[in-house]
Amino acid sequence: MKLFREPLFHFLILGAVIFVAHGLITRHKTDKPGEIVVTQGAVENLLTGFTRTWQRPPTEDELHGLVSDYIREEVAYREALALGLDRDDMIVRRRLQQKLEFLSDDLATRTQPSDADLQSFLQAHKGMFQTEPLLSFRQIYFNPQLHGVNLHRDAARVLDRLRTPGSHKSEIDAGDPFLLQESFDHISPAELKNTFGEKFASAISALPVGSWQGPIDSGYGAHLVYVARYVPGRLPNLAEVREQVRRDCLDARRREATDKFYNALLRRYNVRIEPPEEKKQEKKLGQLR
């Protein structure tokens, strides 16, 4: 039903869950002072936890030990609260924050997104799923230390010969020895940038396919480049990236639900941030004047 997908419906449920959780958390305040009741439900939870861990039910002695540990934990918990040990404890504060956010996260992801939801998310966040373009190219390298001020002139001369009909392989071998390979297949602009630098990557991405071009500078020197193939980036079909889109869509829902949840809670508080001590002193001096 459409009602179950409405954010308002989710927050109404969340409010009810928080109310119940608050009742469970504060249940000890309604207990008789000095009384600890180990309910049958608590014993069943201990039995279930032990059985799942050890793949067998506990013996009578083991169950007695589980109940004793539960009582010790309850005593320690109550005494710690009575002493205020939960206050100003960063670990406790963060753990409580996590538990509160788990409630919001669970409601936000309880309803799985439909195909229509996933397709809308995919279209709205194309940059997250767009594939990078891929290039396949050959390059001839010219070492600036060997050519000096004639670097680009020497590269241009070889380029003219390469563009002459009937050029031979000797022209391709006219470059200088290079640390990297002569040919690169299916390399992305990001990989090009990491290998040759941003200037080279930007220049080669704009070259036409099927002809020698250059010279193009990199951090190594000058290059003549022959782009053999260019595969443009594209937005994949939903079927190709469904699981990734589903994960990211659910993550986005969690963040949105958490933000709305906190904004709703903040309306119950008057937040005041005190200025630094020196600012207070300046304000007092200003009032005296």
C-alpha cells in the first residue's frame, strides 16, 4: 500500500517505538526499591542465546550460572545509574546514540525500494554510476634531456613523417626509450592522470581517433599519440548495477530518515551555545562603556 511508503507514516511508527523503548529503558523506576524480578521472558532469552552460541541447550548448572550473571549485571547496572556513572561518559553517550539511530535506520529500510524507486534513484544520481570513458592508444616518447630546446621540433618532424602516406615502422621507432609501455588498452582518464599527469590526460581525451597527434607534454617529456579506440562513458542499465543502486538507495534513505528524526527531536529543545570566556569579557566591557 502507498501508505506504508509515506515518510510521515514511518515517523509515526518511530515515535511509537521510541515511546515503548523509553518505557523499557525506564522500567526500573517503577520497580519496587531493592527488588529484581527475573521474568520468564528473560530466562527464555538467556536460553536462546546460549543455544545459538553452543548449538545445545544449557545444563542445569549452566542455566543457574546464566541467571546469576544476569542478576549481577542488573545489580551493577542499577548501582551505576544511581551513582550517575552514565553521565558525561563519551562511550555510553555514543552507544545510546547508536541504539537510538538503529530504531530510525530499521524503519527507514524496512520497506525495500521497488524497481521504480531504484530507477528514479539511478537517474537522479547518474554521477555515482556513470562509467568512465576508456581509451586505447599508442605513444612515441621524446626525452627532454636528450633533445633539450629542440624537444617539440624533433617530435613535430617525426609526426610529419608519420602522417606521410606509406610511412614505415622505423618512424614509430624514432622515439626515445621509455619506462612505460608503448601501447595502452582500455585505460580510463583517472588512470591516465595518475600515470602521465592531468595535462596529458585532458589533452589525449580530446584527440580524434585514428591519426597521430601531438606533441603532447607530460611529466616525463613529449609524446606523439595515436588513439586507436575511444569508448565513451555511459549510464548502465538498472539490471547491471541493481545491487549497488539498492545499497546506495537504502543508505540515502537511512541518512534522510536520521536527519528528519533529529530535526524533529531538536524542536523539543532550546539550544544555546555559550561563547568563549574572552568573548564574555569583551561583552561585559562593552556594557560598562
